[in-house]
Amino acid sequence: MVGLGGVVLIGAVIPMLEGGLLSLLPALGLVAICLGLGFSHAVATLRAVVREAVQGAPSTLTAEKPKSARPAEMAHPA
């Protein structure tokens, strides 16, 4: 989301700039930085997910299983 926000903001500001090519170059540099930060964040998240899957650690979804009633309680509810 970092990259998308930066690109949208810069895309909205570029038409207001009247410097022509001189104002476009810093804007493109900032877009590259924003996209790079977003990409590096995505890679870090992917590495964490893969590391968790390889180590066999239970994820938060499988660790919190709801407790079901015993079969005897299901047959004769109180």
C-alpha cells in the first residue's frame, strides 16, 4: 500500500507542477522509492509466511480451534 499511495499522490500533483521535465524527475524518483518500499515490505511478509510454513509452527488460525461438545453432550443436551 505504500507504493500505491505514493504513486497516486504524485500522479495527482504532477499536473499542478509547471516546471515541466525538471519537476517530473524528482517525482519519478519518489515514485521509485515508494514502490521499492512497498516491494521490500511484500518480500519481508512473504519470507515470514514461508519461514512459518517451513518450520511447521501452527498458524494462528489452526492454533485456536473451537471446542466442540463431547458426543454424549450432543446426544442428550441439558
